[in-house]
Amino acid sequence: MRLIFAGTPPFAAAALDALADAGHDIVRVLTQPDRPAGRGMKLAHSAVKQAALARGLPVVQPASLKTPEVQAELAALAPEVMVVAAYGLILPQAVLDLPRHGCLNIHASLLPRWRGAAPIQRAILAGDAQTGVTIMQMDAGLDTGAMLTRTAVPIRPDDTAGSLHDTLAALGAEAIVAALAQLDTLAPEAQDEREATYAAKLGKDEARLDWTLPADVLVRAVRAYDPVPGAWTLLDGAPLKVWAAEAVAGEGAPGTVLAAHGGELHVACGQGALALRTLQPAGGKRMSAAAFLAGRPLAPGTRLGGDTGA
């Protein structure tokens, strides 16, 4: 099909590659403007721009799709369909109406559950047993359009947001290629608003571990915030990131170190305890609990998280 593709991060780049490999005529790739990145804060191409340039596809990076000039340029391309994946810009109605088959979105959840910016992380945080990818027809709402296909996958006990992202990126790439191949036969299904939940954007502050919560909830938080922004707590007023943890038996004041020997670092929670497996002190590298304790011995009774336990 003759299509326009719009996306920005690696999740979208996987779909762009799959569409190109499937032989679709990608007449334009839209991605967000280059942003400063890295320690040097130099302008960096998005993952989608890198993938498009590697294939010689034409790329444009408008700051908005709301201007008449941008809309006229897209209309002149006469696309049959527009595929959108984690683009990050709002598509006004004039753009939604441009392609003959409309605009299709690749969303990383089983809609209507987890509409919004962070569906992968929210699914892990909530303890969902499964998630997946939905191919939907876009409308003016936030992930509210009619669904064309839904493909489910289980969330494994050891899945982080990073590993689940990679699973869903590959699944989304397969799903959009399959959907376009059978587009004329797919029957759109309206979403049930009663089952809708919202996946709000992540913030660094919410990734701070609240030791008053049960240990199993904190394990999910550690997994959900890996790799970004990273679960963290305070030790003597300095940030300490937690990259891997396990719920274990234990009892004590929330945030209190219960054991810190033999490579084991156990911290009391509101219910049970958290065995910290992989840590990263401020300015340091990721390391095992054993390596951390070798350089920074902790006595039982040491408090993490500050005076509030949060």
C-alpha cells in the first residue's frame, strides 16, 4: 500500500522496518524533531529517523501537524493509509481524514485497558497477567478508536519494562503488517468504555520506592521502572537505584535494613521484605548486592528512604 509512517522511538522503528520489508510504498516518514541527548547534549536522530535514513526513505520532522502547509504537503502525497506508532504529536482531524483507509495506530496494550503514554509500565505495575498489541483506527480521542486486531502475550514474572517493550515492538511490527494485508476484511470493533483505564506518563518522583507498600508491589515497581526512570530510594540522603529485587519473608519498620551480610540485603516493607539484588549508587555503576555491601557495609537497623519511610 502507499502509506505515510509516523513514529519516533525504537518501538516504532521496528514497525517501520517490517513495513518496508513487506514491500509497502512508504512515501514519507514523520518523526519528532531531533532532541539533545547524551552527556554532551548533542542533537540526536530518533530511532525512526535512523531507520528511515538507513533505507533511503524521505523523512520530515515538523514541530506540529496543525499548520495548513504541513497538511497540504501530506495531502499531496495521496496516501492510502497512515500508520502511527508512538509518534508523540497530536494528529488533527484534517490529518486523520487524509488517507483513504484512515490512520492506524499500533498501541502497546490490549485496549481499552491502558490508553495513554505508558501502557507497558502500567501493566507491570498493576500486576496484569497479560498485555499485548492493538491495531486500531485513530479518531480524535486518546487511543479511543475502533479496534481492528488485538494480539495478547503473557507478562512473565521476570519481565521488565525493557524486555516487555522489545516483545511488544516485535509483536506490533508483525501485527501491523498482518492488518494491512487483510485490511479489507477486518471488522472494526468499538472499545468498551466501561473497561477503559489510563496509562499516565511516568515521572521520576513516582519511581521512588515507598517502603510502606507490600514487597510484591515494590518488586513490580522495580521491574516497571527498568530501564527508565529507574526505581530509587535514599541512603544517607543520596539516591540509590534498585534494578533487581525479590520479595522475601521479613518484618520490621518499613525501610529498615533487616539483613546485610553474605551478599544478602533485605529491607522491611509494609508487608514482607525486599531482597535487593542489583543496585546503583549515585555516580556509580550497577552492581550486585554483594559488591555493594563490600564497599558500603550496612548495619541492621539502617533506614532507607528517609525519615518517612517513603
